[in-house]
Amino acid sequence: MTRKGDLLSRREFVIGAGAAGTVGLAGCTRQNTDSGSGGGDSSGGSGESGGSTGSSDGQLSGPVDIAGSSTVFPLATAFSELFKEDHPDVEFSLQSTGSGGGFQNFFCVGETDFNNASRPISPEEENLCSENGVEPVELQVATDALTVVVNDENDWAESLTVDQLRQVWSAESPPTTWSDINSDWPDEELELFGPTDASGTYDYFIEAVIGEEGPGHRQDYSPTEQDRTIIRGVEGSKYAMGYLGFAYYSQNSDAVTAVAIDNGDGPVEPSLETAKSGEYAPLSRPLFTYPAKSSLAEPQVAAFARFWMENTTNQEVVADEVGYVPLDDQQQQAQLDTLETAIEEAESN
């Protein structure tokens, strides 16, 4: 499937696009006659039947609207760009709104076909979707290693225990200086950067580190929905710390330093390998996309959903180009089964 020579620096493109927060791919196709291989049928499984969407040459056409997680945004961008190479008349609109922002403001009110999420949909969001006649279909697309980063000049906090991480980010008596965390560390003020409360990364961090029944996330930090802004903030201050998805760290590993996390068995650095093995606990997490079942009745939406699920095991794009752990064959088949059932139900209504 992947055209290695045509990936340009696809990773740089999709991560850079994430900094802008939105990208339209209607005219972004690079024509390529290389047939490619690996990762499934590039037609997405329904290219021949796509004429009903209005293209005069019998190819798929029509809109696919995607909002949600900034963490999943680079993956959605990479696969939408690849899909357009074979289906240039399909018009993608992608927005990086945060998981919760996408569910609340776009997906559950019927404005988008997909919502990407870095945590499962909440009961409240399911209720909102139900109230508006939207039925979300949960599909896992990859595994992430949520990454804590510090400035490259930080030579004291090479690792943090989960308790120290909780102390830093908890709203209950949060430290103001590094020495408040460890008396051997500099008596210098902490500068903190992280996602907003509309982000699934923020929600997952509360669940995994602070605790859902705990005091909540401290609010005296610099919140942003743009992961590149977190990187730049930490890069610009010797005494800064932030957290974000692994893909953005891996693209900027020359600008900031990842902190190893000690969950009781010694420090473990974030990596695709430690996330896949489960060693990087508790910060490895599944990533999702949620198509609306009714949207799957549209040939171009169903075809793109199939294409994405068929490529969830694609090492070159998911791991090498974007920076997440691909699904294994068993996980992929489960997602494909879920999707095919949803498409059949959508088409029968």
C-alpha cells in the first residue's frame, strides 16, 4: 500500500499539519503510478461501487469530515492523504479540536463523520450523541506512549516516579519549584505546558496518574490544543515540563528530552517497544476513531474507514512515519469485524 518513495517526509508533513490544527486535503493529491504493496486494497474495499457519490468517471467522490484528538490527527492525516492518491475526488476536512471538543461540538451534534479520540467516549458524550441520533462506532487505530518531556538542559530529572508526576500535576498542594519535588533539585520555578481540558490526553493523564477520584488537574499551567506549542514551550525554558503524545515527541526528540517513568519496577523510557510490551505503565494507551454509523452508508466514508482499518497493522506508516504502535493481526481483525457489521447495518437502513 505505502509508496515509500512518495512519502516525501510524510511524517514531517502530518506533524507539521497538526501544529496548524486543521487541514483540507481536497487538492492535496500527488499523482503516482506506483502500485505499492502491503496493507490492504488501496481502494478501501468499495472503489468500484463509489459512482453513486456523483463522480462522472465512476470513482469515489464526496466529503469526509473528521474532527477530534490532536494525538490521532497525524495518523488520520497520513491515511487520508494516502487514500486520496487513489481517490482524488474525495474531499477531506480534518480538524484538531481535542477528543472532548470534537465529540461535544462536532461529532455528537451530527457535523462530522468521524471523531478521533485518545481515550474512550464518555457516558455523557454517548448521551449527547444519542439525543442527536448519532451512533458512534468505536474502532482502535493504534497504541500511544504518552510522553513527559523536559528541557534538554535539565540534567536532574532523568526519571520521575508516578507519585512525583502526580505531585507535579495534581491540584492539591502542587509544587512551585523543582526543589519542592526533590530537595536535591534546583530551587527554580516550574514552568508547565500541557493539553487543554478538551483533550483526551488531558483526560487520560488524570485517569492514569492523578486518579479520577483525586483532586483534579492543576490549572496554573500553559494549556494548548497544539502539541507543537508544548514542544516549543519546553524547548524554550530550562525549568519547563510538559506532556503529550509520543508521535510529537519522536518528531522533536532533538529539541526536548523524554523522562523515564518509574511505576514501581524502575524507570522505563517511552518507546514503541515499551508501549507495545506494556512495560511503559501507566502511560501507554489505546487510540481510537469513531465513525458515525449513519455516515458509513456513504460509499466514500465506508471506503475510507475500511482503508484505515486495513492499514492499522502498517508498520511503515503507523510506527515509522507517525510514531505509534500498530495493531497486531488479531486486534486488526476485531476492528474490521466491528466495522463491517456497522457498514452492513448502515446500508440496510
